[in-house]
Amino acid sequence: MPMAGRVAERRLLEEVVDRAAAGVPGAVLVHGEAGIGKTRMVSEVCAAAGACGITTVWGSCVRVGAIEAPYHPLVKGLEAWALDASEADRTAVLGSSRSVEDVLSDPGRNPATGLVGRLVAIERLVEGIALHAPTILVVDDVQWQPLAILCAYRPPACVREPAR
């Protein structure tokens, strides 16, 4: 059943996604009381974007104290992406690795160790997905994390293709 209401909010999300697909990064925080449909609205926007070839990496936070993994939402999102991605997309991003966990734990691909090594590997995976196709990164239920998300980017006129 399609979601009723929230037309302006949904339009804002769709505009941010459209601009990102055109090369202009953006970020939106969706805030509201429990049960009002935040997750549903975001998932519907992501589903519509997916029909247009935009990739979604979706991770959910867990209650603080339940797990000691600060990058858990990103890892779970990457694992979900890998399960849903086509074989060609997985190979383009993961290379010969069989899973996201293989990439995250491969010292040959990630010379840094421990948490820093995992963060570097996560960054490379997200970047690989985004370079392969326009991408939405969703971190759901962020209220469970003592987390601030800060994004910095250049205006579109300053954005250049990364060196390869």
C-alpha cells in the first residue's frame, strides 16, 4: 500500500537523491517520533531510486551496549548490498573476494590493522559501490548510537573525477 501524506518530505528526499545521482552529494536527517513512518518513507524513496538504477546500502544501528562495533550499521549495509547485488556488481566492487567480510579482514588489501583497517576497508567498499553506480547510504535507527554524522563536500563546479 502506498504511503499517504508526507508529500513535501518525500519530494525533498527524492530531490536529494536525484542531485546525488547527477554528481552533487547531499545529506538529509529524517527526524520524528517512533512509529510515524520515517523508515518506511526512506525505504519507499530508495525502492523508487532502485528502479532507476540507483544502489542503496542500508544499515541499521543497534542499541548502545548490545554490540561493540561502531561501524556495525555500515558493515551490515554492505553485507546486505552484496547479497542483493548482481554477480557483475559484486565482482566490480569486491574483486575476487567472496564476501564483504573477506574484504574487511584481508590484510593484503588493508595494510592497516584493527579498527583503522576495517574503517579503511569500509570506506573503500562504499567508494567502490558509489563509483560503480549512484548510491544512497542509509543509516537507520541512528538514535541508538552516540553518533554525529558530518559531511563535507565541494560545490559541483569543483568536483573532479578521481584519478585512476
